[in-house]
Amino acid sequence: MPAPSRGTAARSKVMTAEEAVAKIPSGSTIAIGGLISILCPETVIAALGNRFETSGSPAHVSVVTPVRVGWDKDNTTGLDHFARPGMLKRLISGSFNVKESPRITDMIRNNQIEAYSFSMGTLFQLIRSMAGGNDGMFTKVGLRTYVDPRMEGGKLNEATTDNINEVIQVGAEEYLYYRPLPIDVAIIRGTTADEDGNVSLEREPVTLAGLEMAMAAKASGGYVIVQAERLTAKGSISPRSVAIPGILVDAVVIDPEQQQSLLPYNPSWTGEVKAPTDDMVQPMALDMKKIILRRAAEELLPGSVINLGVGIPVALPQLLLEQHRLDQVTFSLEHGAVGGIPMGEEVFGAHRNPTAFFTSPQVFDYYHNGGLSATLLGFAQIDGSGNVNVSKFNGIFRGSGGFIDITHRTKKIMFCGTLTSGGLDIGIQDGKLTIVKEGRHKKLIRQVEHLTFNAEAAREKGQEPVYITERAVFRLGDNGLVLTEYAPGIDVEKEILPYIDFKVDIDPDVKPMSPHLFV
């Protein structure tokens, strides 16, 4: 690309991170883009934290981030730059992680800030609604889960008292109405920016919602900061490549050291190159994860569009490569990449050799309308009604991420995890499973601590939840969980039922799981 000119007027939007954040007033509501380390505007956020550290301003800000940003528990990154007493008043996010942002999660636990957890898709679409100048947003997503104000309204601690949403009936239908969320500042990221503030994303593995965040800020009369890796002359980015038009951008901060993610740059994540997959075909060890994934894979039909959650499900592409079935399905993760091979948890959201990209609001439109064929998701807790919790348990704040959005209309939902946790050890021999050491913690408990998935609502919508563990498969019956399969070698009365804190119905046709899962 041509080098930028040096004229002062032409460079009016280009400034240092310190100059850019100096214009953010106290009391602002700040939308921050990013996905852990991907598309995280780290340089700008760090400068904002340093400004408060030295001047005490801006104080009492509210932060809205549909996906958490930050990736290093030992060095302050992402949201932890706001973890200073008096700086952050309120945090609204779809996900939290104590390993990546320990200081922020401590502040939530100690009631030092207000904290809300809503579904990722709802937050992206609320921001899009604000971009259009709308008076809030109506949605059915999240009804009868913890985001419903009749339950917890997304509030994570005692310091959080205001309801951001309410239930409204339109005709015979209930909706969650989210009140307007004016955005005063948007801090987002791209790859290349020109002197007019036009921004492209050619080295980024996802799109997210930088455009919608910028538009939402402008709709509120706000201020938009874009961090980019490189600067080019005005007019030198192809108009078809501009992801965020310069008319929406007030400040451009260039960081030549900006990284694609916490891992080395990978051009196969962006479509720059198509990488071979032969080096990825490595047989998985025969363990609990492989058993669970093999059983889940039996539920997948050729031509399916599949979503994967974090945890055990992220290894499904590796299994399908081993089984030479990868070309039978298409993967779609909630961060927008379509096709190819989803990467692991460190860079969750990136795909090797993607075929297309949705923006974040678009991908949740697709999910909310039932576009997915199936999803594989993890679980922390399951109760006797078939409800599932992944968002808050044992004092840990995780949030729901895209979980509520994904399970809203997807027909087949597979919850994948071990029956117990904490030291569980198994043995596999001659096609049979043995429990060498039982886990210390039961995961199928009397009542979930947080209602992330409402089984009754799923039943009413005609969905098909399947609960898959290493030693048992359950389905949702009229009265709750029904045991339909057990692992060969496992005694149901001694090695399944005692580790479940509620009565489980046993299907009259209960049968062993397929023997090939264990060889």
C-alpha cells in the first residue's frame, strides 16, 4: 500500500493512544470490541488504565463488552486494566474468566462493581439496535433463564440492583425488553487504517461488531477510537475492503507491534492461504473425551451445520478428521467464521481455512432463527429436570457467552461432559469401561445454581437435548432425565445412579452404548 502523506491535516485522526483516551470523560459508557486476544484493542485499553492511574480520570465508567477481552493472568491485559478502585462502576458482558481477568472477577465477587451477565448475542444485537437509534430491543432469547428479571435479571452480585431488562407481553407472546443502552465511546480494532479513518480487517480471523459499535457510539453523539496495526494513505484501501468507514472514526491509534492473537500469526485463519490438513490428522488418545465425542458424532447427519462450545466439544474436528468425516459437516462458531476447522480454546473463534465470515449480529440472527443443525456444548451442572448451568457455579463467574443464543432454537443440543469431576480416572480394555477412581464432585445435582438452559422451555419448542457422558447417555423425558444407554462394563446401580443426586427414570429399552466407542 502507498505510504501515508505527512501533512498535518491529513493526519488529523491519527494520534497516540494517550491522546486518544484523554478525550474520554468520567461517567462514560464504553463499548469494547475483541475476543480474548483476537481483535482486542489492548494498546488503547492499557493507555486508558494508565491515565486513570496517574490522574484519577476517567472515573466511574461503565463497560459493555459482549465477549471478554484479556488473556494473561500474570500480566494485566484486557478488562483488568479497568480493575482499579473508582475507575469502573459497571460491567456488562457475555463472558468472564478468572484465569484471564482475576482482578475484575475479584471485584465482582467482593461487590466493588456492578456486574451483569447477558447472552452474547443479545448484547451484540442490542448494540446493533442502538446503532439504528432504536428505543431498546425486544427478544425472546433468554426467557426463563437467569437473564430473565423474574429470576436474576443477569445480575451477578449484591451490588447490582437495577434491572436493565423487563418482561413485556405483546398479544399472547412474552418478550424480554432491553432498555436503550447509549454508547458514549467505542474502542475497537482493525488491521489497516488510512488517514481518513477507514479501517480494514484483512489480518483478523473474525469480524465481530466493530462497525455496529462505532455506529452505536455515533448514534449517541459519542466518540470512536480504532486501534490498527498499520497506517496507509487516504483512499488507498479498496472500498470493498473497508469494514469501518472513516466517517464513523474520530481517533486512529497505530500499534505496529499489534498481534493477530496470543499465538503467532496464522494466514490460514483469514483466508490469505489455504493450509493443508494432513498434519492435523493425529489419532486422539482413547480416553473420556474421545468416548464422549464418538458418541456425539453418531448423532450428526451428513450436511449438518454444527456449532461447538468450549471444553470437550472443541476437539470434535480432530475426531472427524481421524474418521475422514470432516467434509460431511460445516462448522459455525458464534464468533462468525464459517467452515474450515475451528481452533482450540486459546484462540476459540478462529478457524483454519474458513469459507466465509458473518459479523457477530448476523451469526446470532442465523442461530436465533434455528439455522444450526446441531450443537455440542459443555456443562458444569445438570439437574433432574434437565436444566443446565454453565454460567455461575462454585463461586466462579463464567457468564453464558453464546450458550443461551445457541440453545434458543437449535433442534439437537448435545451436552457433553463427564459424569463426575475432580480426579476422575477410567480404564478401557476389551471394549469395556472401568472406573479406576471416581471424581470428587457430582455434576448431576438436585438443582442447578444458575439456570442457563431451561429444559421445560426446550421441550415446549420441540427441541431434542441429549446429555452425553463417558459412561451414560440421557435424554429428556416428560418428567426429566431418562437413562437410555450405559457403557459396556458399567454397573448402572453401582456406578451411575449413586453419583446422581436425583431420581433418574430408566428407559425400558435401555441398552449398552455402541461397543466401537471403546476400542
